[in-house]
Amino acid sequence: MKITIYGKKGHAHTVAFKNFLRMAEIDFEYKDLAIDIKAQEHSKELYEGEIKYPTLIVDDEIYKTPTSDMFNKVMKELKLRG
């Protein structure tokens, strides 16, 4: 399973999602939209020209601007615990 988070340093949901994955010792890739040009372009494709965050990508499934409740639901469905 490949997990990627697009986010921004200091953004509450981004920080919370990264902390959850770190505490659960789950490997993930983090893309900082403030500096990662390729991630910015992908974000614009996903959000009709805008850069929005966070974005959670699990394998080929994309969760656009998930709330904490949505993130927790996805983690539960994947049987991942923090």
C-alpha cells in the first residue's frame, strides 16, 4: 500500500494526518505544496486549477480535502491504527 499526503507545513489537518501515520509507524510520502512543483501541478489537476490541501492518496484512491472524520474512516477501513 502506498500512502501520499499533499499538504502544507503548519496546516492543522496536514500535521494531524502525518502524526497519525508516524505514530502508527505507517510508511507514507509527504509532498509539501509550498515547495513541490510537481505536487502543485497535480493538485491543480485535481481541484480545477486550484491548489488545495490536504489531499490523501492511498494507492490509486484520491480523497480530496478530507476532514478528520473522513481520514479516520479511511484508516479504519484499511485497518490502520495510530
